[in-house]
Amino acid sequence: MMTDVLGVWPENPHQARVLRLLRDDGPASRAELGEAVELSRSKAATEIDRLIERGLVETVGPAASRGGRRSSIVRIAGGTRFLSVSIGATSIEVAITDGELRVISRITEHTELRRGPTAVIGQALELVSKLRADSGTTRFTGAGIGIPGPVSYHEGIPVSPPFMPGWHRFPVREMFGTELGCPVLVDNDVNIMALGEKHAGIAKSFDDFLFVKIGAGIGAGIVVGGSVYRGANGCAGDIGHTAVDDNGPMCVCGNSGCLEAYFGGAALTRDALAAARSGRSDQLAEQLAEAGTLTALDVAHAAAAGDPVAIGMVRDGGRRVGKVLASLVSFFNPGMIVIGGGLAGIGHALLAEIRGVVYRSSLPLATGAMPIVLSEMGDQAGLVGATRMISDHVFTAADAPT
Amino acid sequence: MMTDVLGVWPENPHQARVLRLLRDDGPASRAELGEAVELSRSKAATEIDRLIERGLVETVGPAASRGGRRSSIVRIAGGTRFLSVSIGATSIEVAITDGELRVISRITEHTELRRGPTAVIGQALELVSKLRADSGTTRFTGAGIGIPGPVSYHEGIPVSPPFMPGWHRFPVREMFGTELGCPVLVDNDVNIMALGEKHAGIAKSFDDFLFVKIGAGIGAGIVVGGSVYRGANGCAGDIGHTAVDDNGPMCVCGNSGCLEAYFGGAALTRDALAAARSGRSDQLAEQLAEAGTLTALDVAHAAAAGDPVAIGMVRDGGRRVGKVLASLVSFFNPGMIVIGGGLAGIGHALLAEIRGVVYRSSLPLATGAMPIVLSEMGDQAGLVGATRMISDHVFTAADAPT
């Protein structure tokens, strides 16, 4: 998939498992690690020694005695640094984590995707340089990049992303890889958020679940067997253009009645402006007069303030999202659905509508024990997910020779 | 999952791979096998010798010389026998295959599921005894059982199958296992047909695809990474109860406007009888007068004969199936869709409607290279799929000791 820039990848599946365990569960004694990877004491010791020799793992101190020979505690090398870059519709967020994916420093800056990939990636790389200098980071073990549109994962390039002129087939991974000198993976923001929920969020103990992002657009991240399922062309999870009404409004995609033509940030903003200007909603009209513009989150505020038009908009949207999810629950039988993204901030009014439709319409066997919950990670999901993605990749053994 | 009844399972992943290769590709030289499983010549020889010692593999003769030491040709032991039992709504089909899943003998008999599991399974076991005697089979390496309803795969029991009184949570796997004295797996017929298409059908070279069965009901088998994806509760693939119209006819499931309430064997039969009796279709009225009853396939015949009402029924059905599949294509991004089951016999009129809707409505990136095709296996898909399922299971190594 890519060449090993730094030569620090694990040499075999046992070493890879040790690294992932230390990443996910923190420092552990050699004895515990040996048990966890199901190796004999001497074999485990050999692999751990080799990881220490190669600078991937370090000894912290002696373990509490469990009788017999004393064990020592090891951890992922303290100097391990992963980079996370989340490019959003209007912002870039850059973060540096340690080997256990804990954030060491982060920075966010406004951007405009329509300035094109060279300018935006240049801006991101400047932020990286700044963070690097501030935190004294000399090199990264790997970098995960999220962008808000369809990505050909294996090539590391965006494919026909809407509202991103100039980004189609731009070599995003290559550009970051060349500048950073470390392994880089690029994926769309929804898949990355799903991975974040798997790593540190409410879906931590679930292997098969759906992450549904409701923001400017609506998309799903599909997790199967603990990994992101990307489909034959890498575009699995597109639910924003599911037809919910054949006679509905025209969508930017060219079809009519798509879910996104009714709900999501763009549709809500359009409806909110119409309700404010037509005088149907005094609350929204007031908010418009005050701020000079309205966003989707103003609808959430108006709904929370009891405005009936805004409440109706949230309910209609939740019902339509629920209708699409109901079919997917019967089809995919996920263990859980996590709702995230900017509009998840609308909160329980939205969740209640979605739950109502899904629990009423899906196959009972599929909904029996299936929770539908709001993400608790917020914007951390993408940040953590990007480093989870690249560390999963880096902490994978090359094919072991036999 | 189950105990090893016969003690003939592979001892490690290398042996398991050798067995699967010999099953799928037929006899091979030791040298070829060694290369295919990426083992050194001496290591491969050790594993193959061990398989021969244990009676799983046998030598057929010398291989053509490739220079150097002569290799010999081996194959799966000639006496290997797998059993396939497909329980359908109105028939039982039993077949015996060899280790390469080629059918040695088969038999089909009418049955009535409503007679209950004890009677129907008893009938199936009698057919097995008959085939066994005719073919001189002394023991089975494993048996795969398909039933036409939801199955808890890990328990081997049906769960709330519609129109199957007495089958809910009946220990189907246990009953077959006790009588046959070999490993048994039970799954629903759609998943098994999907596996058959993967093994020997048009989907052979696809790892991620959808198999859609249109018969009495409508269901999907989901293949991810070459294996059946069953979901959190084992009921993934239920697409028959996707709502295609909120104001549609009542469905047996209690919701209204489900796909199956419009299309599939039961709905077509209902609509065909209505069209014949109301005089809207002379063709169907004639067929009804002749045969005394109508089935879904009479609609296919009437449509083929140019009857406009029947053609309309096929088109409407295809359009609704297409609508449901269009959403799933955007969501799941399969590499291919295979249409099978009894009503696939309607053929290209149905296929054309489905294609029209899916190619028009799904995400272009997802449909770009995705074929939508009719199964060419017919009723062989279930037969082969059941033996593929159980042989995959039997030809899997127990956890190798380290």
C-alpha cells in the first residue's frame, strides 16, 4: 500500500498485537502482555525485547510481584507521535497525540475549501509546523487525514467531492506524505468519526455498528467486525441521497426527494430563512434580524425555545432520517446506531423522532437489543478516529516470512 | 461452537488452507500447494503428509516433472462426503457431494412446513438414509441445512419464522447432528444461496456482493470479504419489509407498504387472481379456468405472452425492488448484485426494471462498474451453498497452539 518510510513497523503479528494492546490499554507488565497475545513467557520476552531494541516500546519500571521472577512494565515509546488533520467545510483542525492516542496539542483555524487543495493543504501544513515547534515534535509515526467528501481510500484521493472545486483526484495523501515523511492515510470524515467512536466512544464494545453523521450533509460510517467497511469502490455509507419521496424537492445530486434535500445543514438553513422571511416563525425572524443570517443550529435554538415551526422542522427531519435508518437496520442488523455530527446538537427532540420511526418500522429481531444513542465525543470523534486509523495501519505486521 | 465429532479437522491454518484449495481448485501437485500456501517445500511436505496420515487427503499419482525432484499430485480424500439439506416452503431437497462439492446424488420430495419440525426433519432424515444407501455413503464430513426463515446461526435454530408453526426455537441443528453424527450448520436459505453464488456462480470472483432472492418472499444475502455477513442478531438481509409506500397495503408483518406486500410470490398470486376474476386480464382468466388456480409464475407466463396487465405487474414489482436496492447500493456499495429465487425466472423484463431504477437513482461512484445480473445457478445455488458453508467450517483450523 505504501512504502515504509521510517522502518519502524512491527516485524510480525505478535509484535503488532503488543503495540495495539499498549496503545489501547496503556502500560502493561510483560507477563500480562504475554498472556494477552497468547505466547509463552520466553517467546513474549523475545518479541518485547525486539520492540524495545527497535525503539517502539520502552520499559517504565518493575511490575508488582505476582510470585516468581519479577516482571517489568512496558509502554509504547514515550516519544511516539501521531498526527491528526481534520479538514472540514469551514475549518481545519490539527492535533498531535502520543502513542496511546492522547491529545498533546491541538489547533483549529478557519478555512475555505473552495480555495482549492493546494492552498488548504498548505494552510494545514503550516498549522502542523506550528504545533510541531510548540510541542517539540521531531517526527510522526503516522498521520491520518479526514476530508468532508468521498475518498478513494486505497489511492488516498478525493473522488468527485461536492462543493470542493479542484479537489477531484487531487493527490492528498501523496502531498501530506512528501511533506511529513511518514505514512499517511486519507478517508472521509464520517468513516473516521465512526472509528473514533469505536476507539474511545460509546461504541467501544461494539464490533458491528452504524455511525450516522448529521451535519451540513448526512452520511453513515459502517463498522463491520471492528473495522470500517468501505465497499467495492470505497463509497459505502452514502445515505444522504436515499430517496424518501419521489415527488420531493430537487437535490444537488440531480435526483429528487433525497434525504439531504429535506434535512441536514443546507436544507435546514434554507427552510429556516424561508420561515423567518415569510413571518411564519416570529422566533426565527427575530434571530434573523439580530444576527443578519440563520444557520441550522438556529433552528435547534428556536426549537428549544418552543417555536412550533422550528419544532416541526426538527420532527420532520428526524422522521425522514428514521425512515431511512429503519430500512438499513433491517438490512444490516447493526448492534448499535450512534448519531453524531453538528446537528446531533439538536439533541433529544431529534433522537426521539428517529427512535420512534426505527423501533416501530424495523424487523423486531433486529431492533430488540439495539440502542440508538447520541455521540458523546462531539468533535473529538474525528480527531481520535484519524489517529486510530493510521495507528491501526502502522501497527500491522508486514507479511511475516515463513 | 460445536464439538469435533470425527476428529478429522485440520490441525493448523496451513492444513486448513490446503484443504480449501483442494476443495475449490481440485487435485494439485505438492509443489503447487506449497507455493499457494506460501510454505517452504519441506514445511509444505510435512503438512500434506500429516493430512494424508489422518485420511483427509490422498495421493493420486506423480506430477509432470518441472525439473528437479518429482512432485506428486494429491487431492481431497475420495471418500469425503458432504450433505446438503434444503428445506423449502413446499419441498425438501437432499444431496450428497464429494470433497470438491460435486453432486454425487440428489433427491427432492414434496413437503408441508406446517406439519411441524419433527415430521419435516424426520422426512428429511429418511431421504438422507435412502440417498446414503443408494450411494454407499458410510459417513459425512459435515452437513449444511437451509431453512426458509430467520435463523439464529450460532445456535442453529429458527427464530420466529413466518408461516412455520412449531419451528420457533426448535433445535434443528441438534436434531440433525444427533442423527447424522457429524458437524452440522443451519442457516436461512438466502444466505446459503449467496454462498453458493460465491462458490460456483456468477459472483465467484467477488468478495463484496448482494444476492437478492425473489421467491415467495424477498430477502438478501450479504457477502462481505467473501463471507456471509449476518449482523448483530443474525438477521441481516431482511429487505422484504422495507417500506416502499407509507400508505400501501397492510403487510403480514403488521406494518403497511412493505416491499413484500406489493411483490413476491404471495402478492403476485393475490394480484393475478384479482386480475383474472375481475376480467381485467383475459390471459390470466384463461389460465385460471384451465388450471383451477394461479401462481406467481403464471404472471410470468402471461407477461411473456404479452398480457398488458401481467406486464404491468412485473414492471411495478421490478420498480419497487429497484427502489429498495438503489438505497442499499448507495449504502453498501456492493461489487455486484445477483438476482435469484423462483421469480428470477421472470427474467429480463424484471431485470430491466430493476436495473433502470438502480442505475438511475444510486450514487454514480457506486454503480459505475457494478453489474446487476440474474443467477445462472437456479436451484443449485442452495445445494452448493449448504456444502460450502459446512466445508468452510470443517476446513478451519482449531486455534493453533503457540
